[in-house]
Amino acid sequence: MNNKIFFSSNSDEWATPADLFNELNKEFSFTLDPCATDQNHKCKKYFTIEDDGLSKSWQNEIVFCNPPYSKIKIWVEKCAKEARQTARSLFY
């Protein structure tokens, strides 16, 4: 197998392999895929680039996120922000 494709930034639309997602989903039961396309979404509820998942609340969701690598920093920041908000809501 040519692993170069896994480290390529030629496209932001690399889908997570179904077998990997299925194993993770068995444990976490994801409810939202916030950075997907109509063709590669992994959850019933998902946001496309047109929906702008970065601008939406992820509250009350169990999020599966395979972000576009060209924008990894802003997606990681969004994941951290949503996690902090969820943690605060659990304790206050």
C-alpha cells in the first residue's frame, strides 16, 4: 500500500476508512460529523463546508471529527472550545 496518500494535502476530502470508523463508533456512538461532505459523512447528522460546522454549536452531540488538514489548527481549536463548553455545562 502506498502510504503517501495518507499524508497528502492535495485534497481535504479524505474519508476515514469505514472499518476504522465502525470500531470507534462501537465505543462512542457518534451523533455528529461536523466537517463532512454529502458523499463521505459518517453520521446521520453532519455539516458540509456550506453548512460551516465551525460556526455551529456541537452541544449535546458526540462528535466524530476528521478535519480538513489544510485547516487543522482552526478545527482543533473548535474541538477544544466545544469540549471546554461541554465540561463547564456538566459541572455548573
